[in-house]
Amino acid sequence: MSTFKLHDKTFSHDELLTFCRSRIDVAPAWEVEHFAFILNWLDANDKIEISTSGSTGAPKKIMMSKHLMAQSSRMTATYFDLTASTKVLLCLPSAYIAGKMVIVRALTNGWNLHWVEPSSNPLKAIEQRFDFTSFTPMQVNGVLNESPEKFNLIKKVLIGGAAISAELEQQLRDFACECYETYGMTETVSHVAVRQLNTGTSNFNALPGVHFTKDNDDCLVIHAAHLDNLELRTNDVVDLQSPQRFRFLGRKDNVINSGGIKIFPELVEEKIKHLFKTEYYISAIKDNVLGQRVVLFIEGETLEEKEIVSLKDSIKDVLKGAEMPKELIWQAQFERTISGKIKRQR
């Protein structure tokens, strides 16, 4: 782009560089991250350093092609029909790929970029309307709990970074705002598929130029034109309904084998998520007879005995056979990655 828009003001390339440099030493730390990234994005290097989230291993630094990031940004604009007049709100930190890509999409597509300090309720002080933004589930909960009337100020919202509860998904159906759960990873340069939450569908749909196949383990294989036709194999087991549509079943490395029966923790969690307001997850413990037995980990203080019995009865109403947890374990606080994802124990 020859010009860029930031908080309703238009900048040339050199003007934006000058403005960002002038703010580096005086802006608050969260905003300095944004200015520093813009300076890195506009420099002469063709690659930029990105931190992975650490959800499938230790966080690491990788060098990512600016060309591929720009390609991904154009693909998003095409899928969501976002033109150069789009006004976008950034309320994520730009330390990780999700926040960085909001900035890249704005700079690449000529959008009018606005930002606010990342918080649990980023719309608290917002009065104007926006066409597009990205939230974490925690932020969506914060907005709906404190400022629900402001949620419809946004036309389209991407939601990612953590699991979306059944309660939250149900709440979103009451709003006109289009809400999408994203599927992607750092290596795919942001999302390659989305699921519209307002409709109740469980299917993810591919973005333009992306199609899917499966390997012999039923794991998703991503074929993406915007990644220069890269073929990326994942550990995500899916029900592939067409080359452009799939239903996520669970991660191959999370699969539990209990007495010869394969159990996908993510599917079990989906069935019982209406029972919990706290974080929880399904995992396994070694068992001399079954090989592995299903265990339910729950974050928070252990319940009273009567409450535990009631919870077990409620779970039994939903889960059958090998899916039923053989043990419930409470932990005061789960271990999380730097980006906030729960680290599952095995």
C-alpha cells in the first residue's frame, strides 16, 4: 500500500515510519509493541520473527515470510468481503501471531486501523462502530458480562486462542454480530478455516485457495495456495466432509486408548461443557487393566461430597461406557502456555 490509515489519519510510508519512531520512547509498553512491529513490517527485510504459542511444545521463535503473511491477509479480506473502507479494531497484544496479523491485514489491505489496550473488556470505552476485530473467548465473555449492548458495534468478530464454551456459543446467537471460531496455527500464517458460531454449525469452512485432505491416521492435511502451495500435515483428527469442509474431532496426541476403545478428549469435553463454568479437560492415567483410564481434571477448589455426587450423576446422564471418567481431580490452577492455553497432563 502507498498510504496507511491509523486512527482515522492517513500516512504515507515515510510518515508512518516517522510517527512510529516518535512514539517508541513515550508510549505505554502495550502500544510500543504495536509501533515496534509496524517498524519491523515496513523495513527492508523480507522475513520477520514470530513467537509460537507453545500449545504443542515449548514456545519458539521462527522467521516468517512477509510475502506469505500479506497473502494470508488478502485471503481473509476476500473471504469476509472486507474492502479498503474497512475499519478494524485491534485489542490483542502484538507479541503473538494473532495480534500481529490484525496489523498486517490493516496495512496490506489499506484498512483504517484503531487499537485499544488489551483487556478483558476491550469495548468498555468504545462508542464507534467497527467492521472487523479479533477477540479471545475471555474477552468475549468480558464484553457480554459488562457491556453486552456494545457487542453489536462490531459487524464481524474472529474468536480464537482457546476453547469456546457451550454457554458462550449459545449467548452469541442473540447478537447480530457475525462471530467466527478460527482454525489455524503459526505455521499456516493465521487461520485457514472458520466456523460461524451464530449458526450452531460444527463444521469449519476453508478460506479461498485452501483445501483439505486426510492422511492414513485421519489427520488433516492442509493445502494452501497462499503459502505457495505448501502441504502441511497436522495432528488434528477430523471428519472430512469435503475438500473445503471438516469437523474437528481431536488431536491425535490426545487420543486415549482405554481397553482398546479410542476416545477423543475434545469430543467428550464438548458433550459435558454445559455442566461447567470453570475450566476443565479430559485426560488419562495409566491403568494396569485398561492401559489408560479416563480422568476429568477440574480447575478450582474441590467440591463438597454432595456436590461431587450430583456432578457425577449429571455426567452419567451424558457420557456412556468408556467415555465416563473413572476419577475426578481438582486442581487449584491449571498450568498454561504463555498465550493462555491449558497444558494437558497425561
